Amino acid sequence: TSQTTFIQPDAIHRALQSLESLQSLNRLTRSVHAAAWCDHTGEIVVLREDVGRHNALDKTIGHLLQKDIKAQTGFFVITSRASFEMVEKAALFGAQTIVAVSAPTSLAIRRADALGVRLIAIARQDSMIEFTTGFRQAGENSNHE
């Protein structure tokens, strides 16, 4: 079994800060999505762009598989909304966390909860919302108020 690693907010903020500068195709066209794989510190390891948000994620996962990069080493950041298909692709790869800059669909939230994927969305450099309930940092209060 794989160990759950809690990705700290600082790591997510770091990834978001460098995301746009690494999107060379989007800088030219302003019309493509990106999917990035980040290590636990938030450093972007690989980023792929495509007109299709699903294609960008597929390209990123394909690169990770080719390079034998393990899911336990980091998390995904996507520049689109999080759909249930994208959550499922991340889960099939084995990722424990997916961060989206846009809002998730309600089905994406339910699938993330069911698959044990931590879903963070509406992510900005200064704020983010966690939509799943299955992950708690060690010692964190689990009461919902």
C-alpha cells in the first residue's frame, strides 16, 4: 500500500507561482491548457500543454510513465476545471492530490472522495479551496463547523 503524503499549501502556492512562466505555448496563443506534475516542494517536474485539457493531462501522465516517475513523488496542477474524468485519470495514475485553477464539477468532487484523491480547486497564488473531506493533516481537527 502507498503512504499518503499531505501536500502543504506552500508547495501548491510555489507551483502556481511558476506555472504561467512555464506555459510557452499559452504565452503565444492564450488558448491552451496545461497539466503539470510537481514534486512535494511544489517544483514543477514536467508540464505539458494542449488545446484539450484532457490531452494536456494525458501527455503529462504519459511522460511520467515513460520516465518511471512514481505517483507518490508529487501532485498534479491543471489550468482547467476539474472534471470527474480528470480526477479518475489522476487516480488511475495513483496521484493522491490534484489541484485545479478553476472550479470542480460536483461529480468530480464525489469521484475524488470515492477514489481517495484530495481535490483542491479555485487555486490561486494566495488562496485555494479543498473540496474533499478524506484527507486530514496529522493533528488537524476533523470537526466540520
